Amino acid sequence: MDQINSLEDIFEAFNGLNVLIIGDVMIDSYLWGKSTRISPEAPVPIVNVVKREKRLGGAANVALNIQALGATPLLCSVIGDDADGGDFLRLLEEKGLSTEGIVQSPERVTTIKHRIIASAQQLLRIDAEIETELTAYDNRHLEERYLKLLEKADVVVLEDYDKGVFTEENIKRFIQLANDRNIPTVIDPKKKNFLSYVGCTLFKPNLKELKEGLKVEFADENLSAFEDAVAELQQRLQTEQVLVTLSERGVFIANGHEKTYIDAHRRSISDVSGAGDTVISIAALCMALHTSVQFLAGLSNLGGGLVCEQVGVVPINKQRLLDEAKQVKLFEIYEHRTA
């Protein structure tokens, strides 16, 4: 890898990376309309449809963020052998994403989340999904795809939405396979498998997930209790690096005993959907480049805030992220390379 001496060098180096994303994928479906009256049939708004749209969601939105940042996403998951699965594969192809790592199973349905939006507000969401664990047959095929893609990967993202792709057993297997090849693993967890990611490189919960996963409760302002919870998490997962997103209060990164808080930047928030996908995408790319963890956290914090200014789940804009990182002098403040 070429020497990195500037923020521009880091953003240029993103273009040469391959990122393997494994986890739960879905379709985000939007029905946009106008609502000016209440239904005479029930006390609910009537929405007159203006536009319909389907987008890639879940781990597939992480793939879109990776692509938007210039790197090559390698997406690996299981979907249903159904009409929505066909739509999902078509959406991948439309975005120029490979379908090589996608397993279609007649035992599952493809997760789809229908959102009804009027006047820039979400009125209703209807989900169609399955959360049962993969069959042994589907899990074997998933691992085969994973192993093939792992040969090309610089970093692995495990993206968990509690929709059944991950189990305690296959998580252990996926992390071990990556560790055997010295490929870092970056985790975006959910509640069910929260403590299963032993031996990962970087673990990224939000504050709510941290409390639920460890079954602890404390006031958000209680930093001592919060830091104790992070230390417990580091010990239980046998990982040095934990990145916690704190919503409007920014992010916290722990690297061994080193702790850093980074404040959020002032934003006009429209929608927080997909912000975590952007954060994990940026973190994974920085991990692959061995940037300082403080820079990793700072850039991830910037990107997560930027996508919250957009309505719906949308990938990050690379140029805008670069411009903002320059403006706040992120490289000068946080980038002290150790690798």
C-alpha cells in the first residue's frame, strides 16, 4: 500500500479496497404520497400515491455505502427464492453489485420493509420477514460463498439485523476463518447474538444495544457506568476496540485502556435510518487501512451525521464527506498512524 500522508491519500486508498459484507439483507420499499384528509372509514390519514421506490437495505445498504466510498463491496447473504428475492437481485444488478455471494433459499422469504411517507414524515411501516435460523443446507452454501469471497477481502463486516442469517455457531466460524487469514472483522450487532462475536477486531453497538446486550441500565449521562460497561464488553468479547455511537452526543471509541469521546456535529436531522450502516462502512475501510482508531471514529461520526440529513436510507456522498473532514481538520487532529 502506498504511503498515506494526507486525508486525500486515505480517500484515494479507499478505491483499492475489497470489503466482504456478510449478514441480513432486505429491501426498503417506499410509497411517497400526499395526505390532506382523514379517512371516513377509520381515524387514519388518506395518502394519495405520488411515487413508489424500492432500495437495497440492511447489509446491502452497507454494500452501497462501501461502493459510494470508492471501494468494492463483496456481499454475502441468504434471501428467499421468491418475487421479492428476484427484485433484490435486480436491484443489485442495477447498482453494479455482484450477486456472487447471494444464496436463494426456498425455505425463506426475502425481508422487505414497506414505508408509507407523506409530507416528509413516515406514517406507517409494514414488514414481511422471517427470523428463523438458516437450515444446515443453507448455512453450508452461505459458508461456501463466504470462503470464496474471503480470498479477495481486505476487511470483513458482519452486519446483523436479527433476521436469522447469523447464529452463535456460524459467527464463530466466520470470525475464525477471517482471523486465520489476518483479515480484520468489524461487527454491527443486534440483540440476539450480541455476545457471540468473540475475537472480532472492532465491535460497534449503539448505546441502546450496549445496555440491552449486557443487560445493564444506567443514565446516559453516567459516564463512569458507561465506560465500565464498555470495559466489560471488551473483556467478554476479547476485543480491544469498541466503537459506541451515542446519537446526538457523538461517538466513543475504546482501544484497550485508551478512551476517546468525539462530539456530534450540528445537523438538521431528517431521518436517522441507515446512519449505522454508514458508520460501519467508514469504520471498516479505515480499519483496512490501519488508520488510528480516533480518526476511524471521527470520520465515521461525520459520515453518520451527514446521512441523517437525508430522508430514507441513502448511502454517503464521498465528496461531501471529504469536504467536511477537511473543514474540521480531521486528519490533523486524529491521524497518528501506528501501522
